[in-house]
Amino acid sequence: MEPARRRGSGPGRGLLLRASVLCLLSAWAGFVFTVLCAQARLAQALADGNVDRVSRVTLRVDSLPRLQPDRLTFEAVVLDAHPGGVPERIRVRWPAAGWRGPYAPARPPDPPFPEVRPGQVWRMALVLRPVRAAQNRHAFDAEAHAFAAGIRAQGTVRGTPEWLRDEDWAGLSVIAGRARHAVREAMAPHLQGLRYGPVLRALAIGDQDGVDDADWAVFNRTGITHLVSISGSHITLLAGAGGLAVYGLWRRLRWRGRCLAERWPARRAGALAALLVAWLYCLLAGWGVPARRTFMMLAVVAGAQALQLRVSGSRVLALAAAAVVLTDPWAVLAGGFWLSFLAVAVLLAVSARAENAGEDGAAGERLLGDDRTGNEPVGNEPVGNEPAGNESSRNEPIRNGWAGDEQARDEQAGGGQAGDEQAGDEQAGGGQAGNRAATVPRSAPGARPAERRRDRWLRGLMLAARLQWAITWALAPPLAWTFHEVSLVSPLANAYAIPVIELLVTPLSLLLAGVALVPGLDAVAAGLAWLAHGTLVLMMRPTEWLAALPAWPVPAGPAWLYLLALAGAAVALWPGGGSGGRPSGERMAGPFGEPAEAGRTAFAVPGRGGDGETMAASHYGAAAHWTAPSRRRARGWADPLRRRRAWAWLALLPMLLWPPARPADGEWDLRALDVGQGSALLVRTARHTLLFDAGARHARDADEGVRTIVPALKALGVRRLDALVVSHADLDHAGGVRSVLAAVPVAQAFASFDLDAWLRAETRKLGAADTPLPRAAAPCRFGDRWRLDGVEFEFLWPLDVRARRPGAEANAGSCVLRVRGAHHSLLLTGDIEIRAETALVERGLTPADVVVAAHHGSRTSSSAAFVGAAAARHVIFQAGAWNRHGHPDTAVLERWRRAGATLWRTDLQGGIDARSRAEGLTLSSVLESSRRHWHGREVFRGMGAALRDEPQPGGQAAVRFFGPGTRDVSICKPG
């Protein structure tokens, strides 16, 4: 007898070792590749000598220009610059002449801009600056978005630019940009004045400029954002139409007496044509991440078909992801990358589960001759002349002749199968595997055609419902991480929005884009625009009603909550194993449609019977073969697989029910938001929240309330404001009040002016339909105080109610609020100036641990007497980067520094948090605690001179952090 093999030895151990080494080498190669790419991109930085100075730049327009009321923006490639040191790719901002402010009605600038289109070469005088965007916790990182696009600087036009020439064929991006510009200009006359005209344009060419922020809010709240963006379903729809047309023509055209299908298979020609159409449309759509993902997956399938290889769905998805990352390493910075690939993975997993559930019933019905599609039998069992049980022959490339056998099948099927292979979309295209998920009882084999059609539609509806349910909850963790809420109406909205947009609005938009380019067809284009817009309007009516329903709030929590929820969704969607109604020795489909033994069936290539009769691609909409299981699983909790999935879905509950962190009684938190040149401060106690100022208004439809404050409230789990204080009526402090009032209820508002009258006047300026108002409003005046959760709030200014008026003296009447907890105090000063500061000092201003510098650090504030009386340990300056006022003033910074204060600046450090606790006062900023390499060292440059590290009074154990590589907190022990 042979000696017993020792445990842990044998070929399995060697395979594990080789796989481990391969994984480590792959991780190392990926790390090196990322570092090299990052180093090359970081080298494209704006030279120090060019920052905030005028440079003469010759550039070529490289994107569609975006026209806004106050400016024209576009991306450009720098051809020449004087002085040098300008990055290769920049964003250009061309201010509009005669802009009349954020309340000015939307109209073309006067004088108008010259026509700017991709490929034009201009010579401009630009004020160049590094890319700088607001940095707040749990918020969108616009600097990462710019870095991923290769934009390393932004320039503002000075003077009159000079057009030099056109370079229409300078590169593929220019050619695609010119085509997109031509389509946009052709569609513009037919979409002008239509409420959802920009949405139709976005569906056609992916140009989302002009889509109203209110519409985006509706799309996000109802979970249909994927439908109004260029996604895989749109590309597949067009590619399938092109491939099917070539397939049909190829079978009928002849050359030199022979059919083209005899020279080269019609299916290969159709697949190549579909791939070419997909590539062209992806370029026209802007080559975004979803477009690239779809094209790469189509390319993998087409390549497998050309090489006569079987490729599983999971491998197609993995190869597409690898191709996207290799061609663009920064694609992983886009949330759409993860959402897009995760959505397709869910579809493949659900389809594989359905195949496991229905494989037995499919085989039984084929034995009875009950084929529902009119095509030849399909499945995993050998068919035709393939030897039964020979797994090696099943997995080898198909080598038999294509012309004769395939043409015979084409003539028999009439092209129907090819059409089915190209139809479908991301949401409903379950393919052969997915369609076996039906649980509706099937009609008897001899049932009438009407009954069979009814059962087929019922099973299709149930499959679509299962797919939508799975996608909704599988994508809930990443969406909750991004938007801090989960749409409860998403399945219902998608149930009608998917067929309406995918089957009606999108094809009409594409037809409009094509017809608009043809001269003399203006009437047809206008009719298509009217029909597409009318259909979209009818769909949006119930959607807006659903969007008004409350979503499930998900405050920001620890990362493990979201990872646990993702793991639970993965376990719940993983195709089941075990018996569960299936013979113990029978093959099961793998996690993404591949069988356990071979691992290759989901994406089969047309060939010799068996799986080769259909390409079961869930994303690309394969042929629909409705089958049902012949064996019944155990029902309810008797089925262990059902129990496992139910427990797995419960892993989402911690994320959905996690309570937001709040201070204890007597403690407070301050969040100074980075809102540019403006002010917005959130003060939270154990059970209450106060907002002091609401940021600036930039345009009629853009303000910091909707852009920054409302997302911050969602991330913190704040569903109502107990108090809103508007220090004065300047737009950099009151501009976002309307958006805040529209988003969350406000119990009590305070202002140094008549807030209700101001809001009604703003409503008239904006031409809005209604005026959101707080439940109660009162003036802020000296001596008014209240107590919440052991924290006292008291107004120190203004002294006289007569200061309640907007105008030139608004700064002098700003509200000043003192917050005093059990351990530390906070002073919020608005825009008061030296006269008001002197009055406060004369009335006995007491020291404060944290002071928000008055008027953004202007030289008209922060007098020596006020700085000495406040005796602040920490001073926060809210100002915009490179603002035209020069805030904060260097002399003011030096004055506070000499008084022993630690200085914090939102323009250099992003949003700033202060936490008052019994163990000490802790301050931290976004860029020090979560800085990434794309934020760049220029964020911290120049801070050392004004913010030197010196000992602090008051028993402070300070850890200074103004520079890379140092700690990011400052802990102050109470004196």
C-alpha cells in the first residue's frame, strides 16, 4: 500500500502557493504602475512664479464649451506659454462682459462670446492658479475630479483673446469634440424653450451641461440617475441596432456570385459592426467610465467570438475593469466606476442564481419538446455531434467550419436569435440564465399560445422586479456613502422609467440628433423633439411626486458599516449551493453564470450545439428563453439557502440604523464649512443644531446652501434646524438661506434684518413660485439668551434693534453670538468692524477659547483691543482662495498670532472641526486629516511664515500641523 499522503501536501498546496505569488506580483505591479502614473501627473504642476499672475498662453480648445450666465468655460491643451512652467492641460474661465449679478435673468451675454469649439487655437492672457475647490468632510472632491481629467491649473481670461487658426484633425479627442459640438448645435434650435431639453441632449450625446440642479435632485431621490446619463444600455441599444442591420445585410448581399456569409460568417460581421458602432458612439458620448466599461465588455465578447472561445460573465467583467484601469488609472477616483461595475456584477449574479433555480425545469421541458423561442435547444448538456460527458471537448475552441453550418442555422432561424442577442438593457437583460428565475407556474405543454404568452410576460415582470430589488439594495451601501440617504421609491420609479426612457425617449433623442444634422428635415426634427419631450414630461409627473416623499437618511458612519453591508449583499446575491431541490451530483452555475467544473458557459460563442447556440450575456441582453424549475425547493425557513440570504440582508441594518455621533450634555461641536468667500458654521449640542449664516449665492440656480450646507446636514444626520442665525443681509452670508429653508424645517430664525421681507424680495428677483419661511423669526439683539442641553447661547450684538436693516451699514449690525458650554466657549462674530468690536470690549467682553474672525480677517476688524480681550486659543478664518479682497489680511494674522492663538484657515486647510469635551478642546481640518496626493503641496505653501509654532498660554498641549508630515490635531486642556 502507498503511504498515506501527509495533510497539506500535494498539487493543491503548490497551486495555492503559485496563486499567492501571482497575487503578490500583481499587487506590486499595480502599485508601481500607479506610482509612476501619479508621479508623471504630479510633475505637470503650475510653476510657483506663475501662481496668480498673468501669462500669455497659446492653447487649443479640447472640450465642449460650457456657457453660463457669468462665464464661458472649457478645457484646453497648452501649446505654448510665456513664461514657461504651465501644465499641459488647463481649464479656462472666460468671464462674461456686463454680468449683472446672481439675480440677473438668464440671457445671452452682451456682447456675446465668439464661437468657441474644439480644435480652435487661441492666444490668451490668463491669470493662472492651481486647481482649488472647497474641501469638506463627506463631500464631493472636485480637485480629485480635475486631477483624474489631467487638469492641473485653471486660468481666467484677461483682455481680448485672439483666434489664430483651426486644427480640426489634431487628434481623436478633437475630432470627437467637433462631432459632439456639431450635434449639439444642430439640436439646439429644436430644444430651445423645452423644459427638459438639456435632458434630451444628455441622452443623445452625454452633454449634461444645462440640466437643472432641481432635476438632478429629482433623479437622485428616485434612483433613476443612471437612465439620464449615457450608460451601457444606451450604447448597447445603438450598437445592437447597427450590428443587427449589418447582420441582415451580410446574409443577403453577394459579391462575385457568392454570398458574403459564405466568405465570412454573418455573425462575425454583425459583431464587428456592433463593436465599431459602440466605439464611435462612446467617443460621441464623451468616453465616460460607463461608456468605457460597456465598450470593453463588448470588445471582450467580440474578441472571444472571433477566437471561438467561451468566456464567462465574471471574466468579461474582470477583463473590462482591468482594461479600463490600464488605459485610465484615475478612473477609480470616479464614483461611477464602482457603481457601474457593481451594477453589472449584481445582474450577472442574479442571473446565475436564476439559472441554478431553473436548470432542471429547462432540461425537462426540452425533453418534452416545449421550446418557447422557436430556436434550437440550448443548455449545458451536450447536443448534436458533441460527445456526451467529454468536458475537454466542450471547453476547447470551436474549430468546425463557420460558413456552411452557420448559414444553414441563419436561414432556419431567420436572424431572430441574432436580434435577440443585441437587444435588452442593463436593468432587464437577464439573458438565458436570468430568464430561468421565474417562479410563476408554467402552463402545460399543450396550453394555448395566449396562455403561454401571458405566463411568459408574468415571468418577465417577476424577473425584472427581482433584478431591480437586487440592484437597489446591492447599490445601497455605496450610494449611502455618497449621498447619505437611500431612496425607498427607487424600485417603483425604475419600474416605469426604464421602459419609457430606454424604449421611447432615448431612441427618439438619438433619432432627433441624427435628423437634426440633415438639412431640410427641420419639421421632422421638431416633431421628434416634441414627441420625445412630451413623453419625458409625462414620465416626470409621477417621478416628481415620488421624489417629494422622504428618503431613508443614512448619516455618515464608520467605514466598517458600509463594508459589512456590501458583504451582506454579496452573500445574499451569491448563487446558492447545496441540495435545495437539486440532485447532489448535479452541476451548479458559479457566482456569475459559469458552471462549477468548467467555469465557462455564460458567454458562449455560436458553434456546435449546446451552449454555443446562444450568447447568454445578461448585460448585453441575450436571447430570452423562459423556463421554470420542475422541482420545488423547500418553502420558507425550511430552506437553508433562504435562511442564509435573509440573514445576509440583515447585514444592511447597522448601516441603515446607525445613530449619528453627537456630543454629551454641556459639550458642543463646531463645523466651519469651506464655502469659499462666505460664512457657514454649524453648532451642535447633544440634541439640537444651530446654523450660523448660510454661505454665498453665485447665480440664480447656484448657492452654497444646496451645494455645501444641505449635504453636510445629511452627512451629520440633521433632519431639522432648531435655530438659524443670519448675521446680516450680504449675499456671502445670506445667499444660501432659501435653499436651506427649502431642504430642512427651521424652528426659529434670528437675523439683524427683516428676514421674511428679504426672502419675499428674493423670491420676486428669482421669479420663484413660493417663498420658504422659518416657523418663527425674531431679531438678534444684545442680551437675548437661551440654554440647550447644558450649553448657553447669548447674543452680544447688535445693541439696538434699529440696526435691523440691509444696506451699506449691514456689517456694523451683524449678529454676534457667544456659545458657552461646560468646558469651553465659542464666539461667532459675523462681519462686525472695529467700532462694534470697541463697544463689545467696553461692555466687558470675556475671553473665548475659539473665535471665528470677524469679516473673514479683514483689516477693518480684529483690532488690537478686541484681540486682547478675546484672548482666543484658536482663531478660524473663513475666506475664499485668492479672493479679490485679500482676506485674511497679513497684519490681522500676525496680530492674532502674537496674541498666542493657533490660526486656522478654510482657504488653505478646508473645513475645520472643533470639539469641546471634558478631556479637552480638539480642532482638526479636512486637508490635514485626509489629504491626498492630488491636493498638492501648494495648499500649504506660504503658511509657515504667518503661522509659526510658538508656545501657547493657558495650559495648552499643542501639536502644530501646518505642513506635510505632521500631526493633524491640537488638543487643549481646559484651564
